[in-house]
Amino acid sequence: MSTTDKNAVIETEEQQALRAAVATLGKRYGRDYFTRIVAEEAHPDALWSEAAKLGYLGVSIPEEYGGGGGGITELSIVLEELGAAGSPLLMMVVSPAICATVIARFGTDAQKQQWLPGLADGSLTMAFGITEPDAGSNSHRITTTARRDGHDWVLTGRKVFVSGVDIADATLIVGRTEDARTGSLKPCLFIVPRETPGFGRSQIDMELQAPEKQFELVLDDVRLPADALVGDEDAGLLQLFAGLNPERIMTAAFAVGMARYALGRAVQYAKERTVWKSPIGAHQALAHPLAQAHIEIELARLMMRKAATLYDAGDDMGAGEAANMAKYAAAEACVKTVDQAVHTLGGNGLTREYGLASLIVASRVARIAPVSREMILNFVSHQSLGLPKSY
Ligand SMILES: Cc1cc2nc3c(=O)[nH]c(=O)nc-3n(C[C@H](O)[C@H](O)[C@H](O)COP(=O)(O)OP(=O)(O)OC[C@H]3O[C@@H](n4cnc5c(N)ncnc54)[C@H](O)[C@@H]3O)c2cc1C
């Protein structure tokens, strides 16, 4: 029974059709395509454009702006299936999931007109920068500051690990503005076009084998027009959370896709490789960890589905807990599955030819980003269980 068949009861016909169609596209590109573009230091432009043309990248963007009018449920199906085929598009976590969602929900009419049709048809891409070198997991500590200068905004600060800034037309930067009444700094989102003077980037040398690169950013008096501020200055936190839940759900989809891909490769190998009388998959020492991986992936998918359903129903608070749990469960399932998959292949698990070893690094991404395993355990300890805080 394929994954698609098993979703028949919990997914609508449209969602099943989307899943099947994306899986077909993913298979056409597959792991070989991904490996080749990484080796050539190229970008997955062909897959990105084709996925966009077929309406997959814009599936969650409102129809009036050229999107499919669906939700994060549909968008996560797209990313999961591309990942399961071995060719995930990391920028989907950022461009359509965070940036388009925030602009669609809170942007001005002009921002919606300017960005959403392009984000939907893939002709525009937007990165997202919140992490700072001196704040890390403590995003309350970010210091990128926006001050008013006449009608303009002037941004100063630093960001780190921001993905895809080189290929993105703009980056949605999380900064702070000073509250005139209280003097305290409140979060605000700014759209910073890539070539804006003062917006410097340098690539971080990562061990990760992926086409999307990470950058350190320096914002040195970056002057922006008044309309670079997304939506309302007083609703910054609300806007931010509107983007962060989709980011977590999409990171879960990224991890589930990768885990499914690794498990598929391992199971196939375990059925074929024979060194005693029967294939190695007959030994329970190999079969049981693969079965466990399958169970844990399915559980993570279920939580991902719950989080996406809550989010799409407009329950931001409920979605918050579920999105955190889904991201946690998916990342842990992914790390464990990849580890077992590599082991299942014996020496071949470490060869370039089989291409699984590089997933050991890649599978860790979802454990640390966009919010680390420990910060999710902190969230659940404090918010869900009401336990006291240590920090
Ligand atoms: C491949 C990749 C892509 C990324 N893309 C982006 C992007 O596009 N945009 C963006 O803004 N950011 C991005 N990030 C950054 C990512 O979100 C951060 O790395 C993450 O939030 C953790 O921050 P940090 O690296 O500073 O770790 P730190 O905050 O320094 O944490 C280090 C360790 O300490 C632990 N820790 C910290 N505080 C606590 C605590 N209170 N209790 C228990 N443990 C704690 C953490 O869990 C972690 O294990 C990316 C990161 C990677 C690796």
C-alpha cells in the first residue's frame, strides 16, 4: 500500500491528488538531480520553476493573488513529497510558508500586489532573517533596530545563518522599533531588497551538502522607504507568530520527507542484500529499528497534520503547541531514521555512490532550526505542563 493510499481516509480527494502529483514530479527529479546541482554548486531552479508553474509553491497563497487558495496543510504535502523523492526545496519553508503567509495576512494592499503573485508563481523568492549571533535561541534579545528618519526607516544590526539570501529577491528581516510611549523595543518585520545599500552578506562555510546556502548579514544603516514595514507597527509580535507556526510545520514536513526517503532506501537495500541465507532485512536486529522508524515517522506526520489543520482553521494558539510538537517529533524521527538507514547499508552507507551519509548532517538541521529541540522541550515544560522556568 503506498503512502498515498493510506491517506485516503484523512485527506480530501484534492489533497490526495496533490500528494500523488507532487510525488510524480519529485520522482522525475529525484536524488540524482539534487546530488548533481549540489556538486555543481548550482540551485534547484528547474525544479523550483516547474513546481511553481504547476501551482505547488503557491498552493497556500490566496487565489486573488494567483495562488491556489489552500492552506499550510497543502503546502506541507508538497514539501513532504518532494523530500520523500530525495529533492526537498528548503526555501519553501521560508518563501511561501513564512513570508507569503505574513504578507497575505498582515501586509498592506500594495505589499500584497507587489509580492504575492511573484511568490505564488515562483518568479520571486523571499528569505527570512531572525537569528542573531548574540541572541541565538533567545529571540527576545535581538538587537537589529529600526529608527525613523523622516518617512524612511534605517536598520542597523546583524543576522546569522539566514538561508538563501543570495537567491532571494528580498529578505524579511525581524527587527525592533522603539515604542514612543514606553521606550521598550517591539518586534517589527521589514522587507529588505537584496541589493539595498548597506545590506551586506557573507556566506557561512557549512558542512551541509545542500544547494541553499547560509549567510551572515550586516545591516549597516540600511535605508528603507516607509512601506518596507510589513503591516502595522503595533502588531509585530502577532505577525511574527503568524509566520513562525507555518515555519515549524514546514520544517516538520522537510524532516518527514527526508526520513521517508532514507527509510525507503534502507528498506530496499535490506530486501536485496544477502550475506547469509536470507536478505539482511530478515534479521530482526535490522528489521525492528526500521519498523520503529516507520512508526515514528507516521506519528510525526499525524502531529504535523494536526498542527496544519489547527493553523488553517485560524487557531494560532492551538497550532503553536502542535507545531512545536510536530517539529520536535519529525526532527527526532528524521535523525534516528537516517542513522539507522546509513547503518543498514553497512559500508555502502558511507559511500558517495549511495549518498546517504550526507544526510547525517542534513538530518540535524531540523533538530536545531528554526527552534532547537531543547527550546521546544522548554516550551512544553512551561506552556503545556506549567513547570517553572530555569532561565
Ligand atoms: C541550516 C540552517 C539554516 C538556517 N536558516 C535560518 C534562516 O533562514 N533564518 C534564520 O533566521 N535562522 C536560520 N537558522 C538559524 C537557526 O534558527 C538557529 O541556529 C537556531 O535557532 C539555534 O540558534 P543558535 O544556533 O544560535 O544556537 P544557540 O541558541 O546558541 O543554542 C546552542 C545550544 O544550546 C541549547 N540551548 C539554548 N538555550 C537553552 C535553554 N534555555 N535551555 C536548554 N538548552 C538551551 C540549544 O538547544 C542548542 O542545543 C538556520 C540554521 C541552520 C543550521
